[in-house]
Amino acid sequence: MSWTANSFFVTLAILFLWRVEEIAEACSCSPVHPQQAFCNSDVVIRAKVVGVQLVDVGNDIYGNPIQRIKYDIKQIKMFKGTTNVIDAIYTAPSSAVCGVTLENNGKEYLITGKLEADGTMHITLCDFIEPWEAMSATQKKSLTQRYEMGCDCKITRCTSIPCMISGPAECLWTDWVIEKTVNGGQAKDFACIKRSDDSCAWYRGAAQPKRDFLDIEDP
């Protein structure tokens, strides 16, 4: 094989690996606490899929069709969003570009997502999407009573020790360094709530807060 041929295949291999790396990095999301996902989302609903199809939603700048997966859903409850009932959710057709796979078998989900200008709801792998049965009792209750109270707070994820907050309006999320999972005790059982002095602190449980803050300054 000639040097030119070798160069061609080396170049082709580099381009291929570059493309694989590009696709792999195309969907990169930092884990977020369920409360942060709630606060950052336009729409938060409990729903189940009743149908799925691949649809064209327009064309790109080159005239190629843009496809999306359309999930027809039955909305069970809306925790945040619009006064209109959401009956369909759209996502990209591949996980490489952050597309989400939902099961069409009656399973109920808690779904957070963005509301487009035309009123359609879109979701990606960066959104918080969890089977309803997998959520803790505190998480379910916090969707209506707790999370919104802390949307002015900032939840800072600790990825390695030492870590700290930069101000009183932050809560330090330590599940990863303590439990080696982002679905640990603070994600399942705590909400970051703003107090009367505008500082924020972790609060455990779903009842009305009294003095049960996870704060070493409180007795």
C-alpha cells in the first residue's frame, strides 16, 4: 500500500474518531438536584405514554428534514407550566443528540421539560425524567409544597472534597462525595428552602418547615 493510501486511511480514521467524539460530546449534562430541575423547567408533569411516532418538524438550513420522536401522552397532573393540557412531548430521535426513550407500557413518569413558543413541550436527556414509582414520598410531596419555595436558592453540587458554598443563599449538595450517587439522601429526602433572613438551608421531609433544617447553626 502506498504512502498516499496510508495517509488517506489515517486521515479517514482521524475524521471518524473526531466525529464519534463530537457525537459523544453532543449530549453532555451536569447532574442536577430534582428541586433544581423543577425550578429550571418550564413544565413539570406526571404522565404516561399512550403512543409514539417519528415525525418531521421542518427542515434544516440545507433543506434536510428535521425529525423528532413524538410521544403522545396522557397527562395525569401538572405541577408547573401552562393552563393547557399537554397531550404530546417531543424529543430528538437519538440519545447521541440528547433524545429521551420513554416506555409505552403504562409506566408513569415525572417529566420536566421546556415549552416552545408554539406551545409544544420538548425534553432532552438533560431534563429530570424519572419513573413515578421510583420517586420518594418526599420528592412527590415537594413537587407541590416544597421545591417552589426554594427556587431563589442555589444548589451547589460538591464533586470533590473540599467544597464549599460562596454565599448564604446556597445549599451544598454532597450526595456524590458521600454516597457516590446523585440520587442519594439529599436528592430523595431534602429540599433547599429560603428562610426569613433570605438565607437558604436544607429541609428534610414534606411537612411544613419548623426547625428541621440541616443547618449546624440551628439547635
